Amino acid sequence: MAQRVQGTEDLYGGYMRAWQHMTDVARELFGAYGFDAIETPALEQVDTFVHGIGESTDVVRKEMFRVVSGALFDDLLAKGSEAGLKARQRMAMRPEGTAGVVRAAVEHTFVPQGGAPAKLWYAEAMFRGERPQKGRLRQFHQVGLEWLGASDPAADAECIIVLMEYFKRLGFDPSKLRLTINSMGDSACRPAYREAVRSFILDHADEMCDDCIERAELNPLRAFDCKNDHCREVMEAAPKVDEALCDDCRAHYEQVKRYLDEAGIAYVEDPTLVRGLDYYTRTVFEVEVEGAGVGAIGGGGRYDGLMELEGGKPTPGIGFAVGFERIYLALQSLCIDLAGDEPTCVYVACMPEQRAAGFSATLALRQAGVRTEADYQGRSLKSQFKQANKLGARLCVVLGSDEVAAGVATVRDMQTHDQVQVPMAELAAYVAERA
Ligand code: HAM
């Protein structure tokens, strides 16, 4: 039997309704903040991610699903190297949405020099070759937004405010959410800080795991996130970014916090929050649900250098993304059902002789926007009623020979069993009002 790829899921039934609900809430809320929807291709040139997310990140080095066309695949195997491939032939499934949106913004000049910021949101599948476990998939779904062209700390605060409002609208009790924030500095102050952390790791090399030794050269700040408890203990004594921020970064961060305080948003400062993508500058943030055990349900931050890394003019940016699957699990752990109720329907039941009348009544109801079901398997009237019950139909439209002869339909309320006769010409309007 054919099976789905490990770490991927089929979205259907209540799970699909939950995903659709998440995108509906996003459309309404993000729309109110002035964001327009965008969909970028799932497939991008590898360079878009290498330049943006960073060559030394786990996402790019280990987790990105690389794609070559079938025609090139054998050639690649034979040569044993991708060295001969052109940039456009080296492709990857997007592991996240920001790099692709910024690539599109550069390609289509969404933010002309001196122009207004571009505000974009998306709801898309992402792909990362991680080891599958609860809340960690290889194909997962993110809702996210990107705000390009705004350097004001108010944008950082508003991003966080809209994120927390989004969680609230999805059903989370804000008191159960833990929002962590930090500033990672910028190109003026981060290099020196990075070097300080690198030296610290190398000074403690005999106490740290091999991965962290490797991180010292590639991406020292990631050592704060090491899965190894002992490494994390050692890193507690490492220099913290809050002591290393330049005056501009410090002032920006203080202003973001003032806006958050003003908006009544509770947060915890964590100077070791570094995030796994290299493009971040200044503000970064993450949200977890206490006791849910699924890791971060969302995160984001500022990326003032990313547009340039993707070949554009210097343009500040900030955004976030949340993970559908983790949100679903976290809400489930709080006994909140993101799927909502199954949609109800109206069932049109008829005898075989009245099938033509049933057919046109069904069409008329659907034209009027009523979710309508009927029998397509030659069931008896009795089993059609059973089927209507099984489908949770609120109303059943019955068309027998008497009804059809008199030009009416019997409309039965499936809960109260009350019945009324409605002229065929008025049926659609009558049912649409009550369904
Ligand atoms: P991220 O923190 O890598 O950020 O991912 C955002 C969210 O996606 C996570 O908080 C988590 O809920 C979900 N997620 C990530 N990986 C997985 C996985 N393997 N399985 C299930 N869920 C997952 C970003 O992707 C940035 N692009 C966010 C951003 C937008 N920053 C600025 N703008």
C-alpha cells in the first residue's frame, strides 16, 4: 500500500477545517493591520535560502530538501557533485517563508526607494528535513507576515501585538502564553559579541560537545540552544548580548519594550534567545504555551540586512510565523477544538419516480448557497432519512408523488420532526433562511 512520507500529514476533515479557520482569522486580523496576502513558489533557488537564512544554519546545512529535475538527477549521481549545475538548476523546497517573500520583494520592487512599506502575509506549507516527532514535521504549515520598509520600533511592537492578538483570536488564554523577547544587535555590535562568544566556547572546549565546538566557528550564538544540558549549563556563564549592544540597538530595544508595556503585553526578556536563522538583527521573539510540550508555537524578529543579502537595496524588515500543527496540538492540550463544528447540510430525499424533481430542488438549493446533499446510490426513502441523520442534516426536503403533483415540498426539521409544506417556487428562499 502506498504510504505518505514520514513526517508529513494529510489535512482533511476537522484538521483541514482547523487550518482553514487559522487562515480565515489571519486574513481578517492581518487585513485590519493593512497586510495583503502573498503566495511565493514552494520551490526557490537554493541561493535564496543560502543568502538569506545563512550558510552555517542547521536549516540550510542539514534540513533543506534539495530538488533537481529528473533529467538532471542521473547526471548528478554519475558526477557525484552538483558543481556543474547552474544556480537556476539548484533548487530547494522552502524551509520557511521570509527568504522567498524578500526575494519576491527585490524581484518586483515592492518597496521602491522612498516608497511606502510593503506589508504581506502568507499561509503556506514549509519543508524541513528534521527528525519527525510530536510537533516537528517535515512538511508543516505556517501563517506568517512580513513588513518591509519600516525601521521604527513601533513596527516591532505592532508585530508582536498582532501576533499575540492572533493567538487570542485562535482561542488561547493570553495568561497561558509565554512571550520571550531579546535584541540580537546589528552589524555594528554583533560581530564583536559573536567573537566574544566564540572565544568563550573555545576557552571551555573541554567541557562542551563536538557540535558546540563546530558552532564556535560557524555560528557560535547557536551554542545557547544546544540540546546538551551540560553545554547549556556552561553557556550560562557566557557573555550575554544585552551587555554588548551598541547605543542605537539599546535605544531601539528600550523603545520596543516601552510600546509593549503601553499596550499591556506581558513578556519575558531572555538574553540567550538567538533563533535559528541568521538574518535576524535587533528584536527577536518567540512564543510558547506553558505545559503544552510542543516547543515554540511562533517566532520572528527584525531582519534589517536581509533585503541586501537577497540583492536588493538596504531596506529594513520585520515579521513572524506561527506553526499550525503545534498550535493545533497546544490548543488540544487546553481542550480547545480549533476545528469547530462540522458544517450542517440540508438533505433532499425523494422516491426514484421523483428523482428529476429532487435533482432540480438540489440544484436550486445549492444556487441559493445552501450546502445540500442527496442520494446517488439508489437508497430507499427510509435509508435516505438515515443517511440525512448521519450527515447531521438540519432539514430534510422530502419529495413524494403527492408533493410533486401539488408543486410543493415537505420540509422536515430533523431535530423537532416538525414538518411544513412549502411551494416549490419558495423552497430555496425558505430553506436558505433556516439552514
Ligand atoms: P521559525 O521559528 O523557524 O521561524 O518557525 C516559525 C514557527 O514554525 C515555529 O515557531 C513553529 O511553530 C513552526 N515550525 C518550525 N519548524 C517546524 C517543524 N519542523 N514542524 C512543525 N512546525 C514547525 C521562521 O520560520 C521565520 N521565517 C519566522 C519569521 C518571519 N521571522 C521573520 N519573519
